[in-house]
Amino acid sequence: IALTKHPQDILLPCCEAMVQNLDVASAEIWSLNSQDNVWELQAVSGIYSRTGDRARFIENKVNSIAKQQKPQFDCGFELNDFGLPEAESAATTDNSEIAIINSRQNPENCQIPQQILTFAGYPLIVEARLVGIMVIISRQPLTAPFQETLASVADIIALGIERKRAESELKAAKAFLNSVVENLPVGVFAKDASSLKFVLWNKAGETIAGVTSQEAIGKNDYDIYPKEQADVFTAQDREILTAPHNQSTVKDIAEEPIQTRHKGMRILHTRKVPILDAQGHPQYVLGITEDITERRQVDESVRLYDQIVENMQIGLYVYHLENIDDDSTLRAIASNPAATRFTGLEMADVLGMTIDEIFPNLRSKNIPQAFASVILSQKAVELEDIDCDESGKITRAFSIKAFPLPNNCVGVAFENITARKCLELELQVALAQTERSEQLLRTVIDKTSDWIFAKNKQFSYILANKSFAQAIGKTVSEILGKSDLELGFSEDIIFGNSAKNIRGFRTDESAVLAGETIHNPCDATTIADGSVHIFDTQKLPLRDADKNIFAVLAFAHDITERHQSQEDLRRSESRFRSLVANIPGVVYRWRCDFSTSFISEAIYLLAGYPAADFILPLDRESRTFASIIYPEDLAKVEATIRQGIESKQSYNLEYRLLAADSTVKWVWDKGSPVFDADGSVCYLDGAIFDISDRYCAQEALRQKTSELEAVFLALPDLYFRLNADGIILDYLSGNSADLYLSPEYFVGKRMIDILPTTAASLLNQAILEVSENRTPVNLEYSLPMPTGEETYEARFLPLNSNQAIVIARNITKRKQAESELKHKNQELEQTLQQLGRTQAQLIHAEKMSGLGQLVAGIAHEINNPVSFIYGNIIHASEYAKNLLQLCSLYQEHYPEPVSAIAEFAEEIEVEFMNEDFPQLLNSIATGADRIREIVLSLRNFSRLEESALKRVDIHEGIDSALLILQHKLKENGKNRQIEIVKEYGKLPPVQCYAGQLNQVFMNIVSNAIDALVDIRNRRLELASATDAQRLNFPSLPLGCDALPWIRIRTEVVDNNRVAIAISDNGPGIAESVKSRIFDPFFTTKPVGKGTGLGLSISYQIVVERHRGTLRCISAPGGGTEFAIEIPIRQR
């Protein structure tokens, strides 16, 4: 039992097997509730009665065994723990009983009196892990063989529990793994190691390769991919399988191009690894692949964009306007490094914030409103943002340009012009105070962006401007009088470090004090904010009136931007040269005589001559470009270029070249003259492209066009070409077209001139739509023909900018076939619906037939023993009455019995027995009557013997259904008792199929009970739910706290029909559900709780079998009523 049944089935069967085969009074199995950390009884079997005291004793023993994880035995626990009080027990217990109590450590020597039970508890341990506890209560002594048997049984049960738990976990793990693999966003496949055939192929693999799992499983790479790709894949797999398995054999293919069926060439990133068995032999090749084609394309685009934005020297923000009518919804979605340098705000800090949150002072200046207007008007604006202090001094100034971007976005480019604005303002002030030249000089020194400072012979600062002070993070007053070391400069920067290739500025300053002038045109320096700037530095000696040097004066001009511009220029030149080298054509600069000033190396690929042949020193004879122009085309080339020079416009033309291998190349030349200041032509700049392939293609296209015209003539279509006014410009008809007319009949006319008014109006509308939207339009129309009305299909296609193409075809036969197919489909759909209903009826009828036989059989089998019990109760009552009367006579005539009789009478409480025994027999009789009523209800419900029409009591069938469902109506831990309200009218016997009608009552009442229970469960769930969860809870009816009830009302209608109404005060039914409630297989219950056939079958029984009606009357929150009406007599 332990090794074959499921984990939830082994506990109780094992207990029952121990009781039956080991002759024990009781067997129990306990397991640990890990959530509450308590041991719980899971299964028990036996005839031993568990009182409260006995249960507590066993529970304490179980906890002790769990703690010690060792078997425990108690040979006299019943006498010791549940016998007489201690004083009486001492008076009545002999020496043998005391010996039994004291021999618990040696249970083999116990001599158990009849009233004493033995206890044995075994921990169920598997691999040092406690999985349960087995408890045995026995009346026989614990002999050594018996203990060995119990220990073996405990080991087997522990092994069975652990084995079934492992099987359940393995099954769940397999299901989880399959679900994970199928839902992974990357392709997963596996191949057999010997045949390299696919054994696994998930859904993502189908999407990537365009091959379904049905097509891939059991196939190899050669069945799916081209041979070249299959060879590569097979070689990779063999390499993995043959590699030493003690090394890492993961094969990572970062970028692997493959040709797919549905998407063409794709780039995949694949990892392959062997799957080994227990002996280390490869069994499978596992592969994980991901399509990175779009990612690589996006990465390239993003990289190019990032390079452009990252290297911009102008700050850039991008805002998105979420609400077009609210400029406060402008949110930052991007910025560049220059913006961070200007504002000090990192992009990560401002991303997603509104402009008011980032710059709260801008709204008062109407700047957010201006940005929103750019989005609305789609026009750029320029403005300045200037902040001044109370004295009117500029503290911050930015030049801003806002320009529109797609998707309600605006780009904002800004540049810090604070220094420029400040200098402008302060220069005006300084010019107004010309008499204070010294102050003017000081102001200029302080406000210039250049560094100006001076040091005395002790290298202490005697002069410093603000730009220098701000750069090193100090004030001017903090700098004056201090040395470099005191200001925090490192010794390496001051004195130099040859090991680090650092030239200290003390060396230069010492040279200046010796009379030299030092100029460093490119000096890199790190300023206070950590950024590196490039300066043009000049240091010169300061002399006094005696020409003695007393200080070093230094000027440092920040050339970072100029240096960056020069670097950008060099990169631009490099890109230009790279661009010229990669242009699929020849770039040239000629003089007017075709002598070459510059020509790209692509001339070699075009004409077979190296570029150096055309560009030679003046003292050597060089080749002119005119020498390789085809002689017949040279005059045309010269004339075209001369015309471009005279008109001062660009020129383009096609001509031929003679290549070095004597082949003729067709080229297209696009160029323009370059003029100097006095209007004289200097050079001819242009590019030449090889169009030989295009020229050949045009010839091939003309040939192909002729072939296509021949093919079109064989098609059954009509071809029209129309202008924007709807006039037919061209007409072509296939030879097999059924409406063949000469082109003269159509060309130059409109559709209204050649077609009936209705058809012509439709075609004109389609022509107008194509002209306006420039999208294809399909149209069907009918024309009266000699053979009858026929249907045509016309497709309108835009051509060029003001023309359209119309292709028409006769589709009369196709439309007829479609109509016939639609009719056949409708008939098939009706047949399938009828088949589904019939199948549901057959399934349900078979199920109910089996259920009826089962119910009848159970009723019969129960009825036999109940009849036996019921028949013998009378005799048992008479015997008991006589025995009790006999005991009374003994007490009356022998009031002083011997001590043994007195003690036994006291022990069995004979007085209580005399009173309770008749009541006990009456309870047995009542129970037997109850069983007979249930059996009778089951027989009435099944009614197997009444498969034909028969007059029956409807109330009897309803009561039978209620009796069977009595267990669901009673109150339990979760549900309150449901009240049944019977309002039975006086009904005559009704002719019906009793068993089927009972089934209807059962279905409707059972559904009503489920609806009332569902309210209770939802109310409990709502009470324990969080506020967020309650928002998504379905509403409960207003009366959900009221006592649930089901009302059954019967009456006679019009003297020939009976009405049965079954109603409840449940939640009601929504209109969308009520409209489908009688459909087969429709159910609102969870999966596994309902089949959707109950009400459908009930409807068929009432309406089709009994010619009655079944109606559902319900509204959400207002309860539900099912009204049944059937004739009293069936015709």
C-alpha cells in the first residue's frame, strides 16, 4: 500500500491494514504542520475510543517522540493515567500491577491485565529527516518479534511517504520546466547526440526560424536549413560532443547569420552546451538562440545618435507635452552632457520631471508657455533667459532656441552666455567711468574668462583675477599672499615628476625670473569641477623702473572649444577622406582642360588606371581624363560642361569611357563649376558613377516590358490608365477577356460615357478616392450583359502623381461559388450545433442511468441490513426489559449481595444502565427509521422502474431531492443553515417521467444552494481582503447578511397544468449570463466544479419531454426564481 498508492491515499489505508493484520486496537499516523509548527493527526483506524484525556496523553507522547526522534513504549498507560483516583488505585492495585507500571523500560516482560493497554510510538525517519510519527495502541504485550514487525512497518511507511512526495515534486518540476521553456522569450532547442535530430523546439524558436515544432521534431538541420548552413551547425554540434567533458564546452556564437523562411536573413546569438548522463557521456545538445537583428540595427543607430549628441558643445533638453492644452505637463525625456555641465543637473536626476519641477523660476518668464507654443505652431523660437540680482547685475544668462520635434516633443538648445552678458554690461559701466582707468583695468582683469595672475620671486601670488580664482575653487582674497602648496596644488604639478612625465610649472616660472618668456600653446589643466581644459599659456617677466625682474606675469586663454573644434575639423577631414574612399563613384576636381587637380582612388575600379596616372608633377607628362572618354562622346561632354560654365549652373550627363582593358563603361557625371572672386572659373568639381549595370538593366527592362505586354494579352483582365480628371489615356484587353473592344472605343472618354450611371458613379468615386489618398481601392460592380447581369471586380492603383491604373476582371462565377459555399457552411453549422446537443443529451442520459442504477443498488443493499436491525429491535427491547426486571427482583430479594457482585455492580453503574438502556434501544429504532426514510427517498429519486409515463406525487419527488441534499443545507464551519420554505398547493397526481423530473428538481435546488454558499464565501474573502483588493471585488447583494432561504411553491394553473416555482435570496444573475443560462456546456463555475449541462438538460426535460415551460426570473442582487409549468396529463 505504501509503495503503490498516491501520497494522499497511503495514510488511512496503512492504518486500516495494520488494524486488520497486526491485531491492534488502534493505529495512527501524525504529520507536522510546518506553518503552525504543530503535530496533527492525519489518519486513524481501529475500535479504540479516543477520549479527551487519552488524546492529550497521546499528543504529549507524539511531541516527545518528535523531539527525541526515538521510539517510545508504555505498557500500562491506561491504568497509570486514566484509572481510579490515586488513593483508590493504591488500595486496589496488587504487586503485579505495580511491577507492570515500573517495567516501562523493558516492555518485553510486561504482563498486561485485560483492562490495560500498551502504547508504542515510532518516528518515521528517512535519511535523517523526520517525515511523521506512527502510534500503535495494542492489547497484546510488546514482544521482541512484535516490536521488530512494528519497526519494519514504520520504515516502510516512512519510505512510502518520502517516495510519493518525491514523485509529486518531480512531476511538478517537470510541468514547471516545460511551462518555462515554452514561455521563454528566446528560442530553445535540443538535439539527440547520436542522430543530431531535434527533440525539443519551443514557441520562440518557431517565431525566430519560421519553422513549427511539428516540422522540426524528429528532423535534422539538413531537413530545415540550406546545406551550407546545415554543414556549419553540424560541425558546431560535433565539436561540442567530441570535446573533453572535463573542460568548459559551452559554444557561444555571438553573431550568426542564417536564412529563414519568413524573414529572410537574420542575425542570431546562439549558445550551445552538451547534456551529459550519469557516466559523463553526451546525450543531447542544448541550444539557446535569440534574434538580435533589430537590436544590432538599433544599436548602430543609437550609437551614431549618441556620438552626435555627446559631442555637442551646446546644452540640449528634450521635453514631451503630455497634455496639449496644459503646458505644465512638459516633462524632460532626454538631455546631453553639455546640459549637465551648464546646469549641474544629471540626466538621471531630471528624467521624467516636469519643467516646473526642474526650473521653477521659468514660468514667471513665460518660457514653458513659449515651449508649448512651439509644439502647437510647429515653429522654432529664440529667446534669452537672464537673471539679475537686486542691483541689476547679471547672475545667469542663457541663449535658448526651441524647435519642434515629432510626437508632441520640443527640443531646447541653450548656451551659457553669462560671461558674455556680464562683460557687455560691465564694459558699458567701465566706459562710463573712463576717469577711473585703474578700476577699469581691474574690472576687465576680473571679468575676463582668461586667467591672469602674477607671482613674486618667492612664488607667492600678488595678483589673481576672478576667472583664475573660480577655476581653482578659491576667492581672490584667499589666493593673494599664498604659495601654490598653500593653495593645495600637488608637488608633482608644482615641481614636476619625470617618472610620470609631468613638467611642473615651477620650472617655467624659474626660467621667466631668469629673463625668458615661456609660451605653451597647448597646456592641459584640471580645474576645480574636475573637468580638463586646454589653455594657451604665456608667462613673461615683470620689471621695475630699474629693469629688474620682480615678478612673473601669466596669461592663460581657455582654448578648449577651439581645440575641440580643431579636433572636430581633423575628424571631419578624416571622415571626408573616408567618405570619398567609400563613395561608389569617382570624385574629381578638374581644370578646364581636363587636367586633374584631384581624383579619388575609385578611378582604378572604374577605368583600370590608378589615380596617380592623372596626378603627376608638372615636369612629368600625366594622363588627362579626356584621353579615356569615348571619342564619339568627347564633343558632347565638352559642350555640356561649357554650357554649365556659361550659365554658372551644375551639369550632368551620360557618356562612355574606354577602360584599360579596352572595355566600354557607361558613366553618369554630375558636376558644377567653381568660380573665384572675379567670376572666373577655377575648377570643375563633380562625381562620376558607373551606370553600366543600370544601362544594361534598362535594356533588359525594355525587353521584359515587351514580354509582360505579351503575357498581359493572355490574361482575362481589362487594363485602363486614367488621368486626374478621369479621362482614359490607355486601354489594354487580354485576348481571353469577355469584354473585348478596340482601344478607340475607350481612349479619350470618361467612365460616365461608356458605363451605366450606377456603375460609372461608383468608379468615379473610387477614382477620386485614389487621387486624394494615393492608396489602392478595390471595388465590385455589376453590368447588364446579353447573358444576364454579371459582376466585375476593379482594382484602382495610384500611378505617378496625377494618374491611376484600373484593372477589371469578371468574377461572376466566383461570386456564385462563394454564395453556394456560404449556404453550405450555414447548413453545416446548424448540423454541428444539433450534433452537439444530441451528444450532450446522450452523455448525460448515460451518466444519469448509471447513477440511477448505483443509487438503486445502494438503497437495496442498505435496506436489507436495516430491515434486519429494525426487525430485531422489538425482540431486543423485550429481552432487555426482562433482564432488567430480573435484576430488580434480585435486588429486591437479595439486598445484601456478596462483595464481588456489589463491586462489579458499582463498577458498571447498574442503576444508570437500568435507566439508559431503554433509551439506547429507542435511539437505535429512531436511527433505523431514519435510514429507511433515506432509502425510500433514494428509490423515489432514482425511479428506475418508472422509465415510462406514470402518475406520481410531485411533492414526493421534491422531498426526495431535498432529503438527498440535506447535508448541504445544514450549518457547518463555513456556511450557515439554509432554511427551506415549502408552500405546497393541493396537486393531483401528475403524469410525467418521474426520474427525469426529480433530476430537474435536484439540479435547480443544488444550483440555489451553491449560489447562497458563494455569497458566504465572498463575504469572508471580502472581510480578509485589503482595501486595494476590495476595489476589484464583485458587488454583493444588499441582503447578504440575512438568513439564506430557498422557497418552493406549487399550484395548479388553469385546471390542466401544475406550476412549481423554486426561488432563493441569493445574488441574482446578470442579464448577460441569464441569456445563455440554458445553453449546453455554459457554466459560470470554476473549472472542475461544473459541466454546463445541468440547466441545459433540465430545459430539454421540461420543454421537450413534458411539453412544458422553464423560465429564469432574476436580476443582480434580487435573488433568482426558476418557474416550471407542465401539463397534468401528457398527450
